[in-house]
Amino acid sequence: MPKMRPSPYCRAGRAAGCLRSYGIFGLDDLEWSIPHKSPYLPNPMPEALFQVKRLSELAQAGQLKGKRVLIRADLNVPQDEAGNITEDTRIRASMPALQMCLDAGAAVMVTSHLGRPTEGKFKSEDSLAPVADRIATLLHRKVPLISNWVDGGFEVHPGEVVLLENCRLNVGEKKNDDALAKKIAALCDVYVNDAFGTAHRAEATTNGVAKFAPVACAGPLMAAELDALSRALANPRRPLIAIVAGSKVSSKLTILKALSEKVDELIVGGGIANTFMLAKGLPIGKSLAEPDLVNEAREIMDLMEKRGAHVPIPEDVVVANELSPLARANRVPADQVAEDDMILDIGPKTAARLSTMLAHAGTIVWNGPLGVFEIDQFGGGTKMLAAAIAHSPAFSIAGGGDTLAAIAKYGIENQVDYISTGGGAFLEFLEGKTLPAFAVLAERAKD
Ligand code: ATP
């Protein structure tokens, strides 16, 4: 279903409608003012980081014809004990790059890691053989699997594709060994990185080869991820709202700090919100929180306040005495949490206020569920914000293990503009780290 893009008034009305449909608060509770827009905010990310050569451009310019192209893909799929592929999304997602090269008349070599093999020690369970079979089925052509390929000695002609055995078997891959990277680079005329999920790792096939190959570019998956991240964080439409939620501040402290310098509103949820509530002097009973990080939370709020940005603190919460599917959930004002209460979700008034903000956002970045959404009575906040994101005209990007599970649970996959499957790479990007795979492609684009 395409994402709806209503007028600003309609947007607020839709948010109200969608909130009302959950039946947990009245329209009067909604705060309709357009959220504050900072007069000045620094440009969050250097745009140069996103300027890379793209495979599609080379293909269109006829620069792949007759060329040897090496694609670093992410074909790391789950398998059962017999080695059968149980889920092939990553393989299917990687096909456009292969097809683009074949259509452009290139001789195509593809490699990927699979699992965590020991370098130099081949075991049959580490083999990409089942992946070669699956690619052959998807492309309706033969896909030979080449072992011990680093020194060449195999043939691939224009219009053909070969799969190069698990790159993590090569000694020096993990350490990004220059000698290995040079040998691999010598196999190709054009190197393509299409494996965003490994973009945060500096390994021979994700970083080193890009330094030494005659041409280095981003494949379509990598380019899509770059475009989405650039739109969300390098060049965002304001207000830029981040939702950082989940269990612990400690695991997301770097993300919270990095985003607190960039966003207009930093929505916190889950155990993270509990720590921020504690920092505000609110009672949190026996909720999950990290009292030793209260000062860090306070600093983040102070710094944001100073530049006119905010961390909206929950005004009501959902509590229970136990964390169980049978627990009885109660909604209470944020200042009335009892000593033996556990806060397990944001309350409906808070969810309504945040949803209104999201309805007026220009850009939304979402990482982490707002409550224990796995249990339905504590999933209301996450569900409501998911609906608000789905209906907001903002450009929205989401990522993270439980975030993807929440998106699937509430069925909004088609209404989030970009869902990053990058896992660790997405999180490191939010932390403001430079991803080695991006950095080297950006460097090579200057050639
Ligand atoms: P990542 O981006 O690291 O994959 P995530 O999106 O998976 O992050 P986590 O930090 O792992 O998020 O936190 C998610 C977990 O936090 C969920 O299992 C959820 O039940 C739990 N959680 C959310 N709110 C609370 C709360 N108030 N108390 C306890 N646990 C909570």
C-alpha cells in the first residue's frame, strides 16, 4: 500500500483518527501545535560521505561491457542443520546487481561471507554451494562455484557469472590484509560493494579491495541504503525526530549522544525512558533503569534544551507488578508510579502527544520499541507510534533487530520509507561513526 501524503491539516486529523481507533483517549487530549522548529541546527553529516560511484551509472555509461566485475554481496543466509537455505531474502535482494552487470555485458564474479568460518580451514558447512544453487535457480543459468580463487586460475566470460567461495576462508580477510586485498583487486576491472550489512567492518573484501581495484563503486542495495541515510541524516527535512528506545541506555548511549546533537526532538522509550524519567526526579518503582547513567541523561537533555531541542518525557505510563503475558496492565500518570510498579510501556496520553509530533515531522529515524511490545498489553505505545509513523508524511527510516520485529508485528512494512536491514552497520551509522566501506568508496569517487 503506498504511503499516504495528506495535507498538514488532514495529517493531524488522520493521526487523531488512528489514535482514536485504539480507543484509549479523547481528542481533547491532543496537543495540536506544530512542534518547535530550531532556527539553526548544524548540518548533521558531511554530504561528501555519500558521494560514491554507482554501479547503475557505470552500466548506463556502457563502462561494464567486456569488463571483469567483482561484486561483494551479502549472501549470508540462515541454513538448517543439513545446510538447506531456510530464508533467501538476502540472495534475492542481491540479484539486481548481478543482473545489471550481466545485462551490461560484464563477466561477473560474486563473493560473500557465510557464517563465521576459520580462515584457511575449509569445512563443508562453510561452503557457498547451496547459495550457488539458489542463484542458478533465480537467474536460470549455471553458476559455477570456484574454490581457492584468490590467485585466479579460473575462467569467466562476458555474460557469465561465477560464485567465489566464502571470502572469510581467505587468510587475511578479517585483518583487511593489503597483500590479500591487492590479489583480489587484481582479479577485476570493477569492484562493486553491495553488502551494506558489513559496511561497518574493515575487511579485505569490504574495504581493502576497494582501495586497489581499478574502479570501485556501490551496488544498488548499498546505494539505496546510502541514499536513505543521507536523506535522513545528511540532508533532513525538518523537524527531524529520532525515536531511540529499547531496554538500556548503556547499549545506546553513543547513539543518544550523537543524535542529540542533530535532531529537533529525541523521543525516548522503554528502559531508556525510565532512566530519563529518573533524571527528571520522577518515581519509577522497580522499573528497568540505569541509575548510574542519570547524569548522562541529564546532560543530553540540558544540551538539547540549550539549542531549543527537546527530549519529551512521558506524562503517563503503563505499569504492572510483573513482566508476564498474564500481568494486569494499569495506566498511571508519570508522577504516580508506585514502589512495586514496573513501567513497561508509555501511556496513551504520551503516545498521543508523540504521535501528533510525528504527524508534523519532516524526517523520522526510528530505533527501538517503546515498551515490552512482545506482550500485547505493553505494546500499545509501540503500536500507536508505528501507526503514526506509517501515516506521517515525513521521510521515515527504521532499523534494529526488535524494531524490525515491531514493524512486522504491526504490519507497517510498506509505509516506512526505508527499512534498513543493516543491523550493526545501521546502528554504527546512527552513532555517527564513519563506516569503512562507505569511506573508501567516497575516497575512490574522487579519482
Ligand atoms: P537493536 O537496535 O540493538 O537491535 P532493538 O531495537 O533490538 O535494538 P533493544 O535495545 O534490544 O532494541 O531493546 C528491545 C527490548 O527492550 C525488547 O525486547 C523490549 O521488550 C524491551 N523493553 C522495552 N521497553 C521496556 C521496559 N520498559 N522495560 C523492560 N524492557 C523493555
